[in-house]
Amino acid sequence: MKRLLLPLLVLAGCSMTPELTRPAAEVTLPESYTDAPAVDRETHHGDWWTAYNDPVLNTVVDSALAGNRNLAAAAARVSEMQAQFRIARGQQLPAVIGGADYARTETPSNTGFARNIGGGIPDFPDRFTNETYTITGTLAWEVDFWGRVRSEKDAALASFMATEEDLRAARMGVISEAVATYLEVRTTARTLELARRNVGLLEERVELTQDRFERGIAPSFELYAIRQEFENTRSSIPLLETSLADAEGRLGVVIGGFSGEARSILAMGSATPADAGDIAAGIPAEILGQRPDVAAAILRVEAARQGVGAARARLLPSLSLTATGGLQAAELSELLDVSQNFSNLVASLTAPLFQGGALRAGVHASRARLEQAVAAYEQTLLTAFKEVEVTLIAHANQRERLAFFGDEARVAAASLQTAESRFRRGVGTYISLLDAQRNMIRVETSLAGAHRDVALARLAVHRALGGSWAEPQTEL
């Protein structure tokens, strides 16, 4: 059995961070996906959408990755968490503070000690003026004996890395939305084109049936039936036009622009994406490990685990060291004289004696957050396995369905060829030819939808697998 384990960070020293001992933190996965197709290893692990062999689709995806606003927000979130990690990391280092002071004090001579010694002294001043110039430097450092600061830093690092995985998930979501919307645009445009052709053929068919009815050859129910089909098909045109405009508008939003920008890209070509073939999912543990939501869940468990360590460390005494030194002089010109130096060193040991149980409650809360993170990880893992298994089966079934439509299309094409041949030889009627052409349009419409469904099923598989791409390295 393959097992997908939570990575455990083993810390040396006096760390208060617990190890995961809950049995449920280890989820046993099956060796393979139920009824999933056994195929050769998939080669499109990088920019997987290029397997559709559609340059326009590639441009759409590139535009979405460059301009999507939700993706920009996710990237900003990563930058925020990176800064939070740097803040936490900085707490491990001593804080150095510099300062410069100037003080001037004036007091009357008839007060205090000066009053006692000033009487009877000739030319004794009425006021005393005292000036002091000071340059100071202070170094403060908390000795992280129990690992609290280190745990807080490690928790911030895990949270930062989790947001990087969230960015991967957001990227995958944007790519999926771009591909799905593009497929919808192409299929709707093709369906609209075929519907308009069908309206033209039905219009001819109505005219011929009307003529035959007037000559007493065709019954009235035949005329009414063909008229009803004509009106029904014609009424679908406005709906298809609206659907196409809506899909183009949504595609514009995905790429970070307007429908006009989407139409400009779509004008570069009109082909429907080709079937990209089978997908090999590999073994469950191997595949689920590349899903960003699974990776993010693991990292959030680690962040919560480090949070427990930090909360436990707050129960214990803390030691801080503060060293202050500098130069002080009565004249500015003497300030840089090293003989004017002073220094001070303070070691402070503090311990929490009574806070109304707040610190222990904080430990209990951190443990509860860890339990939540572990449960969320397990749920994410099970959901991911289900999604991969179901989408693999759905993709195989959609490809089988497409093959059936392909067979139907070949039969319809042969029937149309026969009707055309019979009409040219004068042994077939024009009505039969029109009916064969209309049937071919119906089959082509179904075939276009089947191609879309296969492409969407493949998209669902890639989304379930997590996809993969070249990731830029973030400098910490």
C-alpha cells in the first residue's frame, strides 16, 4: 500500500513543538484508481493545455495568466505572507537601536542646593544652564531557550509556503476557467453556424412541402410538422447569439479585459481543440502529492503544529538581554571623545505567574487548531482521490461516446452522399436530399458537443491532478 504521510519536522534542543501522533494523520490510499484506464505515461505534465494543439487557446491562456485580476490578488497575498515570514524571522536576531539626544536645562540660582552656597559670593549667577549631548546604541535580544521565536518563524514560513500553493491553485483555476470558456465559445459559435444552415434548409423544405400540399400531394400534417420544426429551429438563433455574446464577455473577464479583446484573440482562428488522447494518472500517492490544495493542507498542518510549540513556550520563563552604550558630553566638540563613554548591561528573567488561565487556554486553542488542520488535510486528501478517480472514468466514457458519434457521422455522411448521387441521377427527390443534409447538420451539431465534452472532461482530469508548470523561485 502506498501511503501519503504528513512530513514531520524533527527539531533539536528544547523545542516545545509536538510531534503528530494521531493515527488519522496517516491516510492509506489504494494502489490504483477504480476502473481507471490503464494507458501509457502521459507526456504533457507542463503546459498541459498545449496538448489540445490549438494556438488560439494557447494565446487565451497566456493572456489570462498575464491579466487575470483574481490571480494578481493571489500573488499579492503571497507577497504579504512572505513579508510576514520575514518579520517573524527577524525576531530571532538582536534588535539594534541607535539614538542621539540633546538636553538643555536652565534653573534659577536661588533654589535648591545653589541657594545654600550662593549667598555672599560675588558675581554669583542668577541662573544655571546645563547642556548635554548624547549618542546611544542599544542591543536587545530575547534568548530563545524554549524555541518560541523559532516556532513562530517556522509557522510563518509554513503559512507563507501554503499561500504559494494557494497561488498554484488559483493559477490552475484561472487556466481551467479560460479553457472551459474558450471551449464554450467555440462550440456555441459552431452550433450557431449549423443552426443558421439548418434554418436555410428548412425554409426550402417548407416551400417545397407547401407547393406539394397545394397540389394535393402532401397531407396537411406534413406541412404543419415541417413548419413547426422550422419555427423551432429559427427561434433558437437569438438564444445562441445571446449565449455566444455571454461566453465572449466571460472570456474577456478571465483574460482581464473586455469582450472586444476576447473577440480579437478568437479572430486568430476558428478551429475546435482536438482530442489530446488518453491520460495516465499513475498511482494515487504519486499524483495527489502534486495537487496544490493537498500541499497547502500539509503546510497548514505544519503551521498549526508550530503554533502549539509557540503557545507552550509562552508558559515558561523568558530571558532577555539589553546592552546600552554611548558617548555623553557637555560640549558638542567633546562628544566623539571616547573617554566620554558609558555603558549598561541588563539581564531580565520574567515568568508568567498568573494571567487568569489565558496562556493555558491559548495552548488548548492551538491544539484545537492543529486538530482542525489535520482533519482538513485528511478531507482534502479523500476529496482529491475521489475527484481524480471520477474524472478519469468520465474522460474515458466521454471518449467512448465521441467514438459513437463519430460512427454516426460516418453513416450520416454516407447517407448524404447516396442522396446526392440519387438526386444527380434523377432517381431521388430534392426533398430527400434536403432531409439528408438536415440530418448531417444534426449529427455535426451533436459531434461538436461531443468534442467539447471530451475536452471538458480532460480539463476536469487535469484540474483534479493539479496540473504542473514551471514555477519561479521566490527569494526569501
